[in-house]
Amino acid sequence: MRHQRTKTCGECRLNHVGELVVLNGWVQAVRDHGGLLFLDLRDRYGFTQVVADPAQHSVLSEVGPECVIAVVGKVRARPAEARNTNRSTGDIEIEAIEIELLNTTKVPPFEVDDECRTREELRLEHRYVDMRRRPVLAAMELRSRLNYLMRQSMTEQGFMEVETPILMKTSPEGARDFLVPSRVHPGKAYGLPQSPQLFKQTLMACGIDKYFQICKCFRDEDLRADRQLEFTQLDMEMSFVRQEDVFAVMERLMTTVWRELARGEVAAPFPRMTWDEAMTRFGSDKPETRFGMELFDFADRARGSGFRVFAQAMELPQGTVRGMVVKGGAALSRKQIDEAEAVAKSYGAGGMAWVKLTAEGPQGSIAKFLAADDLAALTAAGAAQGDLVVFTAGRFEPALNALGQVRLHFGRVQNLVDSKLAHFVWITDFPMFEWNEDEKRFEAKHHMFTAPSEPLPPLGGDLSHLKASLYDLVLNGNEIGSGSIRIHQPEVQAQVFAHVGLTPEQAQDKFGWFLRVLEYGAPPHGGIALGVDRIAMILAGAASLREVIAFPKNASGICPLTQSPSAPDTKQWDELQLRPVSGG
RNA sequence: GGGGACGUGGCGCAAUUGGUUAGCGCGUCGGCUUGUCACGCCGAAGGUUGCGGGUUCGAGUCCCGUCGUCCUCGCCA
């Protein structure tokens, strides 16, 4: 490169007129008028128009879109009628004196413009072309700002950033670990962190008091639009605190972030809602609170109902029947109602009962079973003529969850959500354990290090109603953070290990080192981890995490750019004393 | 592992009920063009319709299989 830039492509204005400048960048477009040629030069900072006489610059015959060039030239004002008010540099242009071709390009796989006119597969395969597009660049810049604001807020609030290991001990519960085989210790493997959980708790025992880290976490599970194999967390932990202290730190952080990046004020403190309330009102532990259509309890009416599905549901342990009023829903077609039922079924409901309240009386699958008292109960729940009422029946969580999903479905199709709103809400008092039907045992709902909010029952006792000091931060129906007050007493920790079915030997083998941490004066502590990718996605208004990750994996976990994962060669396997079982 | 959608020149799309030589826009290449900024005008090249098999006189279109991408259920402490 002979000519190094003295200005970026977004820099020159009328006050630079007359200056001799050098620009470096990519050719966005060439407009050849024969005796006069215009060329838009682009870099991260903007576009600048270059004017040249093709006869004086033979190199121009080789220059096309996405070539990399240097332009030496003089800034001049454009003729008044030729100014471009759509661009910040539109009042000036560069009169080319010399053009240096820094690199040519193959014909790009797609055009570099703001509109996305190609499939994502191709964009990600050629991310180095795709990211030259302004919207992609803007998402990357947004993320950079987000990282900066998070670091700044946490540092200002007295938190210390500490890095924890990526190669660590694998752990049994929770998501599947990524394993990294050890060469030096054949047959053994490190696990990549699903989160730095135990290290950050250990840092509390270390006396760090306030820790944070923006860190990568890894979970070997199937991907989704909002889930990647590796993702970024803002991880934090603090000592001698109650959950309100954690909330206050996060509220200061999020209000700052929203003020700076969403150009909208968010009021703190955020509303709080217990898990029971979220489930019963919204049918979700991550309620979308930007519209109403709340669920109501129909259990009392369902008991002994002539409609057998309702009556039988009430016989189940934790059995319930819940309803929801869809305003104006009596006008919906059978097909639209069937679609809603399909949603309920896809989330495990046996079906979705419904009744239309029409001028001719109740109509629909369960109309004939509804007595006057039942109809009065629907009216009390807010239903009126012209509405549709839908129901699910079954065990508490599946029945409510299915109806909650139907609620989201109607919210979408009826356009009930104002997408400009940002509703933060803390969900508190989660159940501590969850019954795993496959393994016939209780397992931790969050993780095994969460403190119970009440004393643990004796071993073998019913754990289903036990609540934990466990909380999620929810934004517009998205879980964006999850945390808890932790166990800091080794005896309590040992009890929890026992309750989830770990023998003392297993507990020692997997977590003995951590029990010793607690035995040497660990302080009471708690914390939270925020999903940075999801927050960036919401701020960017993107539909997929991939839009805010520079080099994301596709839905099957393949990196479209590098084609990882790839097959190690024989020598690599040999060094690890490993070999694939099948040919591969 | 299950369900759904999609796959046609480099890119985005079209092609009636199975029927002529698979068409259009963008891009690419060549020519013309001194005020464009999605420049314009003229011309050209570019296709194993993802892959394999089948039905048929005839398949982009129908059937079976397979691969890939996306969405999703399970899964994700």
C-alpha cells in the first residue's frame, strides 16, 4: 500500500474543501458516464463519492464493486444541484488525482446493500462480505456498545472483573457438557463451562465480594433461533446480600443500557411477580406482560362437571382447569380455533375446549355442558357476548403452559403487542425442585447451589412445593437473566446433593472440592447471569441470535464459514488415545 | 429423535391441470454515455431445476428415498 488514508470515508465535509486527502476503502458502486466516472467508496464510517476522468486513470477498467482501493484526491464542493442530502458526505466529493488498486475481488456472492436479498446460509458462509452491509455492522456496533456499558456500569458499582477457566471439571446435572479430552491424562477430559457457577461462588469465599465477568458459556444441546452452542453471559456474584441487592445492581445496569441503546427510559425498580402468580395469570414463567388476556381459574366449576375431560383433570394430582377470554373471538372461524388448539397440543395439552358466547347463546365443543352457574363464572372472568373462551385441563404446569402458549398465539395474530414497549419484570420464588418422570427423582430447577427459602424436608420427603431464593429477569416474554441466593453452608449443600439422588461418594467425587470451599468460611452470597446475546437481539429488534453474533453456528451446530466441526486426523486421535467408534 | 416449510443461472423470484426451446429482475461481460448517486441506453454470456431412483409418450411440476437450510416439539440445571 503506497497511499495510506488521511481521512475515513465518513469524514469529509464542506469545511475540508480544497484539502488534499487520501481515502482507503471498498468500492460500493461505479457509475460510468464515459467522460466522467463516479465511484462510491465505503468503509465502516461511511460513503464518499469520488469523481474521476476514466481517461486519466487506466486502473479504473479493473475496478468493480468490492475492490479495495486508495484514492488520492482533492475535496471539492459538489454543484448545488448535485448534492445528496441522504448522505452525511453528500455535499462534497473527491476529485481523484491518483487511484491505487489495493486488492481485486471475485464477483461477490451477493450485493452489498442494506436490503437483505439473499438467504442467510449464503450470508454466513460469506460473512466477510455480509458484514460490510450497514445493518450487520450496526448490530456489531450495538453489541460493542452494550459490552462497554455493562463493563462500565459494573465497574462503577464496585465490581471486579475476574476471568475464570474455560477448561474445567465436567459436571453431571444440567445441560450436556462439551468435553475436551486431555492428552496428558488419557481417558480424562475437561468440560467447557455451562457457566462459571462454582468458580464465582469460590471467588466469594476468596473475599472478592463483588465479581463480574463477560464470559462465554457452552451447552451441548440442540439449537434454536434464540439458542447457540456457545453464548455470552454477563455473570455476577456478590457477598453478604439478599436478592433485593442483586435486583438493584441489575436495575441500575439495565436502565443505563436502555437509556443509551434503546433511547427509552425504563423505570426502576422493576415489577416483581412470584412464579405462582406468573404461571396462574400468564401461563408462563417468562410472562409477556405487554398485553392482558390473563388466564382464570375454572377448577371449582370443573369439579364434577358433566364434561368428563374437566372432571377427570380434577382427579389428577395437581390437576386443574384454566380458561382464558379471547375478546371478539366469537367471530373466529373453526380453522382459526383449530390453529389455536394445535398450539395447545404442541405444548402437551390433550386438547383445547372452547365456547363462543353468541347472541344465540353459547356455541362450541363444550357449550352443552355449561350450566347457568358456569356461564356466570365466565362472565365474572370478563367474558361477554361476542367473545371466545378457551380452556385447558390437566396437571398444573402443562395445562397452564399450554394455555399460556395459546395466549401468546392470540396475542400475535390479533396484534396485541406494542413492540415499542419494554416490560421488565422479576420472577421470584421459583420451585426449587422439579420431578423428573424419566429418572423418577427430583432434580434442581435452576441448579444445585440455589438456597432453599425454607428448611429442607427429610430425605425422601415431598419436594414439589419447596420454594427457592431463585429469580429470573424477564423482558417482554424473554428470559434474559437468571440467578439465585446460593447455599453457603456445607451441610445444606450436602443435603441438596442427597435430595437430587447423589450418593455421598458421588458428591465427594464431583463436588468435594467445592464442599471444602464452603467448609472454610464461605460468606452468604448470591448473584445472577444475564444473556448478553439475547439482550443484544432484543435491542437490535432481530429475530435470531445469529444477527448479533459475528460468526454464529447454524441450526445444526455447523459454522457456515469454517465448516467446523471437522474430523481430527489420525495423529490427533492417537495423541489423545481416542478413536471414533464408527468410521465417521 | 419427532413435526412443518423451503431448495430453479452468481443473487432474488416465475413457470396454468404433467405438455413447445425453463422466463423475469438484479448482478457479470462487451459497447455507448460529462453530474450520477438503485445512473441511463444497446448487446451478450450464463441452467444436470440439490442429489438418486420411479411413474409417464412426456417430469421443474406426481411418487419414493436422500442431502442441505430454516422454524419448531423433545432437550436447554
